Amino acid sequence: MQRQLSRLGRQPGPADGVFGPRTRLAIAAWQRANGLTATGHLTGPQVRMIAAQAEGSATDTAAQDRAFWQQSGAAGEAEGLRAYLDRYPQGIHAEAARRQLANAGRDTPQGDEATWRWARRQGSAAAYETYLERFPAGTHAPSARDRLATLRAGIEAARREEAGLGLAPSTRRLIEERLRIAGMQPGPADGEFTEETRAALRRYQAARNLRVTGYVTRQTVSGLLADVLR
């Protein structure tokens, strides 16, 4: 419910399963917006309403993502590719946009401050690595190292968590198929988690307000199961 409220712009706080004051305020705000009594507590029909609205919101976001890609980056011009990445840093076409910019040798802006702003927008380990490669003694180098260390630790923990799940090939294929149905473009449903699959997982996690790691965590499995139930 917290992830769905976040998707609807209601700011319930972290998706931790604890319905504290922020979550109750988010529920009350949603209830008021939908002409309901703002109690901060949900009824069964309201739970189903939120699920339906959140699913529609995710579908709309994917459609907007694809439409903006056609308007901006589809032509392959650097300015359009950067515009797409600014708006959808974890978007459906984000990996393709980064590859095209990298091949052109123009994947980041120039200057310490501009590159730092770009790295923060991307929010990925690769982006902070790029900043540190260009500006190892830059103004924001200590912050970049801290964020990079945090991201690497989180990604490594997620990698160990996925390994601990012991996913069978049939389960891997099912995950790839669910990612495909969600519009995340994971590549063939062959049970091989390639970089294409990892990119699709990152897009799915970003779209569902989950930890963006590119690995199958329990949180990600829960999200995929919830999508199936909806």
C-alpha cells in the first residue's frame, strides 16, 4: 500500500510496512482527494481503489516514457538523449541512451558542478565513478565517495540476497516474463540474467519505489507477486 500511495504522489514515507503518522496522513490525503471521509484508515474497497489507481498510474508513466523518448532521444542526437535521461534516469530507454552518448564520447556534461549535478540525477554507482574519474579532488569528491560506497554495499547485499534465494531456471524465466509484461524489456525469457535483464530489474525497481540494485531481492519478488495478483 505504501508503494502504491507513493506512485500516486501521496508521500507515505519509506515502504517499510509500518503505518506510522506519515502513512496515515498520506491515506487521509488520498481519501480527501477521492471525496471520501479522511480517517487515515483504509477499508477493503479503498484498498482495491488505490491498487487500481496505482496500476493505471504505472501504465501511464510507461506510456509517457515511450512518448517522450520518441520526442527526444529516438533520433540519437546528444541533446535529445540528455533530455530523456534528465527526465527518466531509470527509464525504459535509459540504458540505450547512455550507450549512445558513451559511444559519442559525450555521456556527461563538462565541469565539476555540472558533472556532479548529472551524477546526482543519475544516482547510480557508474555515475559517481565517472565524477570521481574526472574530478578525483573535486569539490564534491568526498560526498561522491560516500555515496559510491553506500551504493556498492547495497548492491553487494542485494547480490548475496539473490544468490541466497536459489532461483531455479523456471523461476528466473517467470521473473523475466513478468518484467516483460510490465513493459521493462528484459530480453528473452531464457532464465539467463544478462545485463539486459539487470537493466530491466533496475527499471522495475525504480518504477515501484523499491531499492534499485538490478538484483532479485525479496522486496522485488513481493512486488512482482503483487502485480500478478492485481
